[in-house]
Amino acid sequence: MNTLPNDLAAMDYDAFAALMRTPRGSSVLLDTNAALSLCRNGYVRTKAPLVWLGAFWIALIAAIPTVYFGSWQFAPACLFLLWLAARRSKSSAVAAVWRELKGLGSLPPEQRAAIYAHLVEQNMLVLQPEKHS
């Protein structure tokens, strides 16, 4: 869990959406596990992670005969596909949650506001403090 002071706690969703259109919006941090959970539980819909999840399982299943029969020339390809699929699935889920939070997705505004409120309440969406030089 994040231990930064959360400046978003005093901000409603409309103010947050306006903040995201400013350069200061790049200082907002989203917990990756929260984004993955929102996609897994169906709150934020995205098709891309399912494609990469399928590639992950195909590579995992292909790794079993590779190990069993000792044909190690295919092992690097299986490992690379496992790594790539897991990484792409994760980045696609995070991108889908950001799209919804910024108001560019397909969710109604009430659901976006509810997701925003929950993330801020759980300290999973945090605005970093400004650095003064």
C-alpha cells in the first residue's frame, strides 16, 4: 500500500478529470495491482488482456512437452512468450483503467466516479506532492 500523502482525498472526480488534462496530471500514481484487480473482477472491460492471457497459457502448455521430451531448443521461445504475454496483459489492464479514469473509456460517469472514489479511499490512486526547488 502506498504511504505517500494523498492530495486526491480532497478532490472529487470532476476536479480529478480536469487535473488529468494538465501537466500536473502526470504526477498521479496508480497501484498496478488495483488496476489488474479492476479488470479481473469485471469493473473495467478490456479485451487485450484476454488475448495475452491466451498466449500465456499456450506457451505454458507448450513448455510441458518441451521439458518432458527434452527438446530444449524450444524452451527459449516458450519462456519468451510467457514473459511477453504476462507483461502485455499487465500493461493492457493498466492502460484500460487509466483510460476509464481519464474519462476516455466506455463507462458511465457515475461508475468512473465510484471507481475513482474507491481507489482514493484505499490509497491506490495518489497525487505525488509537488517538488519545490
